[in-house]
Amino acid sequence: EQLEDGALFEIYDINNNLAVSLKTQVFPTERIKVFLEFASYSYYRYMLWFAPIFRFGASYKVNSLLNMGAEIEFQYIDMFTLSANCNSIDFRGFMRFNF
């Protein structure tokens, strides 16, 4: 997915469940992308409405074929109540090849 600087708000109906995502990203240079996301779902996680996911990441475009980066993801349980606590913190590094 290629977005320009700015924000993207999405609402999905996945198996009759409401899912939302708010993502903002900036490109400080032509090769660097920095993003911040607040969502009720993740590619790696089951969708839970009151367990929001906060994701922060950056990537660097080495050349037209290789993109490298890292992201950190926090998930909170019952965040909208008084008993909110951190469920997990995940760190991911990645390399993406484009052909």
C-alpha cells in the first residue's frame, strides 16, 4: 500500500464485526517512511473491539527492489474501562522484496 503524507481512516465489516483503523504516515525523505496506527485489528491478531492496537514503525527503501524496516506494536485489554492493562508488546523487523 502506498499512501502519500497524511492520514487514512477505514471502517470494515469483517464477518459481521465492526473493525476500524486510523493510520497516519509521513515521508521525511524519498526513501524513509514513518507511520503511526491505531486500530481494532491487526494482521497478526484476532479482532477485539475493546482491545486497541497501537503500532509505530519506520521503513527505509534501500533501492527499487528492497525495503527494510521495523515496527513496535502495543495491545491493551479493556482500555475503555478502569481496569486497562497492557496485554502485549511486539517488535517486528522486516525486509520486503519487490519484483
